[in-house]
Amino acid sequence: MDSDMDYERPNVETIKCVVVGDNAVGKTRLICARACNATLTQYQLLATHVPTVWAIDQYRVCQEVLERSRDVVDDVSVSLRLWDTFGDHHKDRRFAYGRSDVVVLCFSIANPNTLHHVKTMWYPEIKHFCPRAPVILVGCQLDLRYADLEAVNRARRPLARPIKPNEILAPEKGREVAKELGVPYYETSVVAQFGVKDVFDNAIRAALISRRHLQFWKSHLRNVQRPLLQAPFLPPKPPPPMITVPAPPSTTEEHPGRLLEDPLCADVILVLQERHRLFAHKIYLATASSKFFDLFSMDLSPEEEDERQTPRSQALSGRDLFMRAASFDMCENNGEGDRASLRASTSDGTLRGGSYGRGRRGRLLSSWSRAFISIQEDMVEDPVTYSSRLMTVVRMDPSIQLGPFRAVLRYLYAGHLDEREKELMHIAHIAELLEVFDLRMMVANILNNEAFMNQEITKAFHVRRTNRVKECLAKGTFSDVVFKLDDGTILAHKPLLISSCDWMAAMFGGPFVESCTKEVLFPNTTRSCMRAVLEYLYTGRFCSRPDLDAMELIVLANRLCLPHLVALTELYTVTMLMEAAMMGVDIDGDVLVYLEMAQFHCAHQLTDWCLHHICTNYNSVCRKFPRDMKAKSAENQEYFEKHRWPPVWYLKEDDHYQRARKEREKEDYLYQKRQCKRKWLFWNLPSSPSSSSSSSSSSSSAVV
């Protein structure tokens, strides 16, 4: 009943608006956006197109649709009735055109054929069925003009015709056709919710002006304006690309364990039972065990008092050493399921060793620890290079067996203990001798079926090792290589570098000069940059410094084939640039410098961020650095032109809009001036006869 009342209201103008155009140009979506306030995403619009028609009886069925049809345009109350049509050319639309007040003719800006059909098919058809109805030309799917067409084509159905960049119509194309046909032109996007109100409000204006010519007595139609100009659509500013840091390479157990199997750059020999020799590395043993740290830190210089005590110490038999080391009850035949009571052991006195032979630095350790017999420095043949070099030889207690000791070494290198180890009690015995109480606790957890608790012990182990490694790096403790840099030198540790960097492993383990020397030259590198790289390789973490040059670090990380460090540095660089920009610092010049270096050194994420910053600040950057922008590569120039914001088509449209608005204001001013002059003439014409008669009488009296 309400829909019938709209036709009967005296001051409510009912407007029939017919929407026509090719299939899949967006007619129904445009109607739903106006009548139902429907909003859709771009990917919903890309679904398989099914030809549909919005039913006109929605105005009778749905109260909300009826309410939304009512509007006020230029102080005129209207009720807009939208008529949808099929886009097929062979359909008979004679009924839809009947008694139409205005026709909205749609085409897609992503399909030039639809614009061609506007001139060749649709406009002649409209003028044939309703020659007096005004026409509004509408370019739909405006959002495709600035969308990522590659992503759009991937999201569309497999057999759909892909949208090509050269098929996207510029605004002037639609405006030229509109000028040729003598009709207003507008653009819309249901996705961006742009232009929907402009189209139908101005369609109402065109219909009311046409009705005013026929029904001139309706005073409320006098103030209706002609269709207004549409301001161009400014695409949303693209968001900056996110810097993602990939998962770090998992080298916690694999690479250190590999050093045990292939003892590259070993500097320690552990002698077991005078028969077995195990090559190891001081830095791994010292950072995992306080006992080994104290052992390798002690002074091995001979003293006279110690030399006098040497024969007595050497007179100890192997049986005595074994009995002193066996600090808890343990049977050699214990199975893996047996349980034993473990008790802590302590060192039985202070160090009272002596030199281990004339001309060699060393000490006897029987009174210092029950785990070791002696330590000395000796020239030993390297197992990898087969060249003699100075190593530290440590003789272990005879009670330490080879198999369990290998498991202990794996723990000291990687912080992991295999639950399937069979000789757990022997491992616990060695852990007690070496005072590695975490390992002893892990064995106890496995024996008590509580192996899940070992995860926390492993985490604590790595935290402890990280802190000790950083301390060794800062002090240069146990270092075996010196990096010569532009501004000085820095001490490092080959085993840690080999286990964490394939580039370093190839340099120190391959047939290169650096594998045999203690000094390695690193040109074009500073100490702060190299220290950041070493801290990353040692701890797996990126530590920023006030004196750190981010681009220099990216160059070095790329040279060392460390993509994870490159990503971390990219994130740090972008964060610093954004913080500087928020503080009002001009970063355009820095971004231009970073762009070329990032592209050259494979910092792809930083490259994308720099390109985005330049594109979104294109006018400002060009104004401040014109020569630098012209000197960019052709590929970069092409990218700038394609992705600059605001885009070129918007700048052209905005320029046209400003000129058209000034012309419209000038026309309105002249029209208002003519209207005022016409009113003045209308009010002054009746008084002219009386004035002429009075003037003639006065002249006659003067003659008299």
C-alpha cells in the first residue's frame, strides 16, 4: 500500500530509472548497492557470473527497499524506482523502457567492447523506445583500474578471459563518448562504494529537469540543478609491504654434531685409557662445562716447586686413579633398566700439578680433578689437513669409557641426550666427574620415566651457552682466528663459525689460504659490522648498535650467504626509517640510496619497501631529487610510472575536473546575472508609460 501511496502524494516525484548495458558490466550490483545498501568484496564480484535481474516487485515486498527509494534531491522529495534489465542484445526490453523517466547506460571500464556497444547498440535502442528520456552514461568496476590484475586473474574462474592492462579504459575514453552522445558521464565502484549516490542523484536531477519542461507549473521543481560534476576517485594509498623474517635455520644439533664426526679446526685431543683419541674444540667444551673452562684457562707454565713434585705424582698407578675417580657405586654389568643411587662429587683438593716433561708446557691434574690425569701442549698431526700444529692434549681418567663419553660430548656440543642411550649409568658417572650436573639430572629423569622434563634443561643449557659465547666473543677467549678489518681487528672462533655458516665452513675447511692461517683479511668491513655478524652466528640473534651501518651489514650478510640475517637487517632498517619519518626527518634521500644497494645485494624486501615509499611520495621525491630520479634504471623508471600514487590518470582527471568546475561556475554566474536582469526588466516595464506621460506634461508646461 505504501508503494501505491508514493504515486498519489502531491509533492513526491516518482522517478522510473531503467538500467541497461551489456552482460557482466555490473548493472545488478549497482542497483543492489543503491536499493539494498549491499557491499561486496572484489573477490565476491569475481565469482562466476550468472545473469540476474533485480526484481521490481522488491518495492512491494521489502519495506527496507521502499524506504531507501525515498530521497530528497535539491529540496524535492522523490521516490526512485530502479528497473533492471538483461544485457543480452536479443532480449526484448520494450516493456522496461515504457514510461521511463531516465535511463542509466552502463559499461565496464575493463572491457572496451562494452563501451563500443554503447554507441552502436544501446544508445540507438534507447532513443528508439524512449526518445525523450535523458540518458546517464556510467563506467562501472572502477576499482579494476588500480587493482592488481595478476591477483585478480588468479582469483577468477579458470576459463574466464583474463583482464589485460591495456584493456583498462582511461576516464577520458568514457568522457569522449559521453560528449559525443551529449550525455553526462560518471564512474562507479561497488567495491570502493564510490559514485553510487552520484549516479542516481544526478539521474534524478536529469529526470526532474525533463519533467519541469513539461510540467512548468510545479514550483517545487524550479530549483533543481542540472547534473553536477563528479570529483575524480582517488585510489586508496597502497599499504607498505610487510617485512617478514623467515624461520631461522635449525643448526642447533646438526652442525655441532658434525664437528665431532669431522674434527675440522680441532684444538683439543682427549685421550681415553691411553688408547683412544678424540678430537674436540675448546670453545664448545668451555662454554658448555665450567670444569673445561677452568681447565683450558689455567696457566701451564712450569714452576720449580711443581717440578720437584712431578715424580711422586707420576708414581701413581692406574688402579689408584681409577679407585679415586669411582665416587659412587656402579656395576659394570648394569642394564639400561637398572636404577642406581647418584650422589654428587667434589674435587679433592687444590691444583698441585707439575710440568709434563722437559720443554713442553703442561700440568698433572690428579689433585685438581678426578676426571683428568694431565694436560699439556704438543705438536700433533691434524686429522683433516695432515699437517703438524700445536694442540692441547688432555688425558682423561681411566674409568671413562669411549661410548658413554661420546654421548657426553654430544651433549656438550648440542645440549641433547638421546633417550635410547643404553649406558645411562656410565654417562651419569662421567657427568659427575666433569661436574655437568644438568646432564646428570637428565639421566635421572630418563631413568625415572620423566624424560619430558629434559626439554626445560635443554633450553636452560642453550641460554647459558649463549651468554658464555657472547662473553668469549667480547674478551676473545679461546679465539683461533683474527679478522683484519678496515678499522682494526676482531678475534673469532673457527668452530663456531664453521657450524653456523656454510660460507665460513667452505673457507676454513676447503683448499684455501685462510684454512691454514690465523689472520683473515675482510676488506670494506668495519668492526661494528663484523661484530654484529659474529654475534648472530654465535647466538642466532640480531643485536643492533648505535654505530651500526645497516646497509653495510646487509652487504656483508649477503656476501656470507646469510638470508635470515639479511631479513633481520631489512626489518631493522625499515623500522629505523619509519621512526625517523614519524619524527619529521626527511628520509627520501636515504631511501633513494638504499634502493640501489638493496637491489644489488639481494635485499628484496627492503627493495620493495623503498619502491613503495618512492611511489607513494613520487611528486615530493621528484621535486627534491630530480637528477637522482632520472638516473635510475629503466626498470625502476617503468615501475615508478606504473605504481606511482596518485596515479597519472587521477592527476589528469583532477586537472580536468578543476577546469570544468571553473567553467561551470562561470556559466552559473552568467546565468544568475541574466536571471537578475530579466527580473529587473519585468518589474520596470509597467512603469515606463506613466513616466513618459509625466515627462511630456512637464515639457508642455515649460513651453507654456
